[in-house]
Amino acid sequence: QHTPTPRDNFLRENNGRHQIHPMTHPLIIENRPPRIIVKGEGSYVTDIDGKTYVDGVGGLWNVNVGHNRPEVKAAITAQMEEISYYSSFAGTVTPPSIELSAKIMEMTADEDMARVLFSANGSDAVETALKLSRQYWKLEGEPERTGFISLKQGYHGIQFGGTSVNGSTLYRSAYGPLLPGCYQVDSPWTYRNPYSEDPEELAEAVITQIDRLIQHQGAHTIAAFIAEPVQGAGGIIVPPASFWPRLRQVLDKYGILLISDEVVTGFGRTGAMFGARGWGVKPDIMCFAKGITAGYIPLGATVINERVFAAWQKGIDPTGFIMHGYTATGHALGCAAANATLKIVEDEDLPGNAGRMGQRLMEGLKDIPNWSSLVGEVRGKGLMVGLDLVADKDTREPIDPGKGQGEMVATFARDEGVIVRPAGPVIIISPPLTLSEKETDKIVDALIKALRRYE
Ligand code: PLP
């Protein structure tokens, strides 16, 4: 419940007037100010008008343990009682980052991970991964290996490196010139591709494209391949099961590093602890953020494996200094939040629950394309689910997001008490991983009612 206060009037008057919101035009926000969310509890959030919703977005696919968890709050406040921040630059460190680094090494032992560098966001984690992979090759005596390959529809955050490897021109076009030597190949996307409806044939077609690109550019110019185990912001694209194992093989053929961007998929969202582990693949570098602290405090982490770390173990040389890191590296509150969050993720087997509730969600939604004129496909893995909205079901041409159909469905769903996120032509569902059966069914019910109303 939200008790109205005099502050509410100030909030309503100033909302959307001074702040630039991500991924929108400032004038749009001014005319359509965002909903003010004032409270959260478990899988629910409450807005300033006192209306409560199931949080089908999970904050921004990060509040994996649910809102307002006493354990996470207690860990943060206990750390605040000691010290909120001290630098990792001054030959100093605070206890939570030591604990978190050990925990991450324990959790990624199967991936042979060796070291972690902390930051504040997913975009930082990606930037760190790209920079460390270039430095790795310099240390290995192959300084020409500076290029990166990524997938179309991929999303890797908003810094210049991440923007350069993003797989949608939407994120790139306003900000060039970007990094040279970045190449995007087709996404292994069964619903929309020019190759094959057969998943395995499709995977092979994309692998062949990657192989040819590497041969054409020269393996000696490529540092790393970066991808999300399940593409998120680009529209919830689940690759065929053979894609990641074959990707690992083709990269190994040329010695190219594999960076798994686990900012969304890390710590359980796909039903496995890590997205790449779900595909049976060991990356060289993993990027974490979001779910690592369930959003309670921002934190990013970039983890490198034994192979990558070996380049730094040859001895101390000026070229091996890691001239990279953030004021927020090892932030005591972020790391305290992460320690408490990861304990919940393990104790409550949130990957297991994400797998089960994801199946229930897909089961509940799967019939929609049979009657909805708008939904072409429902797809997902674990608690990353997308409804692909089409202008034409036969050609699978996506809707024009500018026409607002996705927003309309999301508004109707909100009227039914569930928040979902229209992202371009896809409605994304990414609730907390603690979601119950009842809450899962409520999301299904609200979406069905919203889409029926749209008809
Ligand atoms: N990588 C992936 C796969 C993401 O989905 C995101 C954000 O959604 C990022 C990186 C960037 O993370 P942040 O917004 O925390 O900088």
C-alpha cells in the first residue's frame, strides 16, 4: 500500500521534465511521463497511485531474488555501519569484495575461471572484457588481434566498445565513428533467417558464416567473439542447442577468445546457473551484472579463465599492468549486496525455479499465436520469454514499434495487474526468479486478456 504524501505532488509535477530516460526521445518522456514506482515486495511493485502489479519485468531482468528482501537489505546496512566505500586503487580493499571474489571463483570453477575484475554496470563488464582480450593478445605477442565478432540482434551495453559490437544499428547509428574491426554475423534465429527452418541446419549456416568471416579477415586480426547465451534485448532469441558448442569449436580452430555476456543470463535466469553452462560450453571470459546483486546496488564483474590469466603469469612486465578499473571497483555495498544475493540464488535454487516457472509460463502462453492477429511467436528459455509481434503472420514482418501496438498491449496488461515490457517489436517477460506458480499464472492470464482486448 502507498500512503499519499505532499511529496507526491512534487513528483508528479517534475516527473519527465528534467531527467533524460534511457532509450527514448526526451520530448516523448515529457509528454508521456513514466509511471512512478514507489514500493516493491517479492514479485510485486506498487505505483504512486497505490496500484499493485506483478513485476513481469523484474526491475530490468535483474531483481532476481524479488523486491525488498530482508537478507539483502541487512547485508547492505550491516556493511554501511562499518564503511560504505573505500578504494581498490590505493593499495587497499574492503572485506565484501574479497568474499565475493572467492564466491565467484567457487561458482565458476567448472568454467576454469581464474580472476575477477569488478565494476558498476553490465556495460562496464563488457568494456572490461573487450579491453582485457586485446591486452591478452598483446601479451601473447599477437598485437594485431584487435577485432571483435558479435551477433546481429546482440546487445552489449552502451559504452563505445559495447556499442561497437552491438548487433542493432539502432544503438550504433547516432554515435559513430565506433571501434574499427567489429563484425556482426547473422543471429541463429529460427523465426527469422534466410537459411533454414531447421535449427541444426541454421546453426551450421551461421557457423559457416563465422568461419568464412574469420578466414576473410584473417584470424590474426580477431581478438574475441562476444555473444549472449540467449539474446535478450534484441528480442529473446534462443539459439539452436548445437550453436554454442559449434561456436566454441570454430573459435578454438583459430584461437579466438569467447566472451559470454551473461549480464542477463548469469545466475539462473535461463534455468541454468550460467547461460553458457546451459549450452555445455566453457567461455574464456564471462561478463556479469544485473542479477549478481539483484539490482539492489549496481555491480558489474568480468571473469577471466586460466587460459587468459596465463598471459599475465609469465612475469611482471609493464605491458601486463591492467590500466583499467573504476572508482566503483569492489564497491563495499555492491559486493555486500552480491554476497547476500548469491546466497539466496543458491539456497533457494533459483535456477531450478526459473526453469520450472519458465516452462509453466511458456505452456500458458503457447496457444496465443493460434488466435492472436498480433503475436507471431512465443519463445524463451527459463524466465526470459518474448512475444514476437508481427504486422503480417505469413511473412513474419515485425510490427513497426512506432505505431504503439506493443505499448497498447502492455497498457492492457497493466490494467490486468501485470507489468511487461515492449522492447521494439517484442514484448519481454523477465520476472524475478522467485516467481510462484500463482504469479506465473497471473502473468499468463493478464497477457491473454490484454491480447484478447487488443483483438
Ligand atoms: N549486456 C547485456 C547482455 C545486457 O542485456 C545489458 C543490459 O541490459 C548490458 C550488457 C548492459 O548492462 P548495463 O545496462 O548494466 O550497463
